[in-house]
Amino acid sequence: MQKLNLMLKILRNAPTSTCTWSTWSYHKRHLSKSRRTVNKPIDLLNDTSSQEIYCNHNTKKESIKTSQTADLILQNIIFENDAIVAVNKPLGISAFGKKSVLSCSNTESNLESIQQCLPLLSERLKCPGLGIGLSLKSYHQGLLLLCKDKKMKSKLDDCLTQMAIERCQFLTYLAVTVGIPTCPLNTPTEIYIQREYLHDREISVVTSQGSVTARKKGLMILSKFTVKPLMVNTDLNVALLEISINKDKWDAVESILSYYLSPILGDDIYSSRVYTINGIPFASSPYVTKPKLQELPSCVVNVLTESGLLTQEKRLPLFLHRHKVMVNRFPNSKSLPLVITSKPHDYFLQVLQSLGLDNANIV
């Protein structure tokens, strides 16, 4: 009976008339062997033709983009010691993530993120443990710090965290603003920033009222900042500001300047919270006003258009440049304070000149 059942089972799986018994037997053995090796991808790499196809469609394309980004990063190194490498990051390069987006065009740039370039950067800088120490958003430009190994990364994290807790304003930005800020100038000021989900996105809201509960839950931060006007053009109602701050997370600089009625040029998120009537700025509630494309005064549009600095879509990048980073007690407690300064990139400087805001002190 057992032999009969076995014979019936074989017949049910037997080949049709178009396939001989010997061929069917060969394919069955080959299939069985393939099932035993399917989880060994290394075998596929031993096949020359497979390697060729893989390189043509992925590796070569990615290596070109990675090399271009790495070259751009290396060209913008402005400081290096045994612990860190300081990069004056151009606009549009993302520190993390798979894509880089240019805020001025809202299109993907032809560059990889710095994280994706780390293996190549590590090789060229001869730092096997190279990593991102102080990050910067893709739509920001300016100072970004790379750590040469994991030990230095850990020490830098501790150093920056401690300075933020001590409310040390160790980060300094340059911003071109539409309007003159109404906050106290040249004076340290404290303000609360909370993160909320509004208008189908996470967004920051500035408030003078703090909440211990919200801060403990990580939903609110206390930011200490100082705004220093470097140049002001009253005819165009624009300004070049220097902002020193202890925490720059959650779009802190953008949201603070908008709160004080001087949104940053190119800010398509927080600038809508400021509207003008007869040239006088007023604040709009962030709970009511949705983010939208920044509406620039006609005088500013005319100046930038005549200078050839404004696209037909009238889109501008965010004019926010991380200008200085101060690091205390790094890499050890006996280390002297280290201050690194970066020059704004050419387009930033061209707009400053066009708007009558050039300042030799920032170069």
C-alpha cells in the first residue's frame, strides 16, 4: 500500500509529454540544489556577468554622485585638528538622509548626503572613525563639524550638551531679515519654543509662557539668544543680523525672528506669521496662519530681480548662515575655548551687496 501511494505521488508530479523523464529528473535535482543555496548572496557576486550588471546600474552611478559630494565637502574644509574637521557646508547638502533638497527650487539636488559620503571622506582624510559631530539642515548653510573618531564624537556631544544647559550662546548665525526685529537688541533674551502639530506638519511655536511639564516631556525648550544688527537698510526695510543662541533645534532662529516681526529672507514656513498694513508689521497667530510662500515687499523684489538674483518663480533659499561655533573644554577639560568662523558663500554675499547690507566684518 505504501509503495502504491508513493507511486501515485510521483505520477502526480511527473512531467508532461513535452518533457522526457530524464530532463524532469535533472530539473528536479537542480531546483533542490538552488533551494539549498538561495540564502547565499555571496555566490551571486562570484558571477562576472552579475557583477557587471550591478555596477552598470547602481554602483557606478552612486559612486559618481558620492565622489562629487565628497569633493565639495573637502573643498570647503576650513579647519582641522586632531579631534575635528570643520566644514563650511554649502546650501542644499543634507547631513543625514538619502536625498538633498534645495529649498530655493524645491527639487532634489544631484548630491548625496554627508553620511553617505563618510566612507569616502574617511578614506581621503585618513580617519577610519569619521562621523558627524555637529549637524546642519540641508536648507541651512555654514559650519558643520565632523569628528575623527567615536571617542571624539562622544566628547563633543557632552561638551555641546553641557554648554546648552549652561545657556552658553555657542552658536552664531548670520541672517538677512525682512524687517527690523522688535526684541531687545544686543541683550541676552530668553524665550520658550514648543513643538506642535499644526497645518498637517510639525512646526515650532514661540511663547513667553513656560511649562515645566512640557519641558520634561521634551515638547518645549528654553532658548537664550542675542540679536545684534550688523547692517540695516531702512529704505528697503531689510537687515543683516548676527544671532547668538544656545539651542538651534526646531527651527529656533527662524521662529524667533518671525515672532519678533522680522522673518528671514527665503523663509516659506514662519514668514506668514507676519503681515503688514501701511508698512507696519503685525503678528498673526501661528494656530490660524498656514505656512506659505514668502510674500516679499515689491521694493525688495525689484532690487533682486534687477540684480539677476531672483528666479522667475520668485523662490529664494533661506538666508541663514551658521557663522561661528564656540567649543569650551574640548577635547579635554584643560583645553582652551575654540572658536571657528566661516565665511558666507558667494550667493549670500551677492544678495547682501544687492540689498545694501555688505559688511566687511563677516568676511
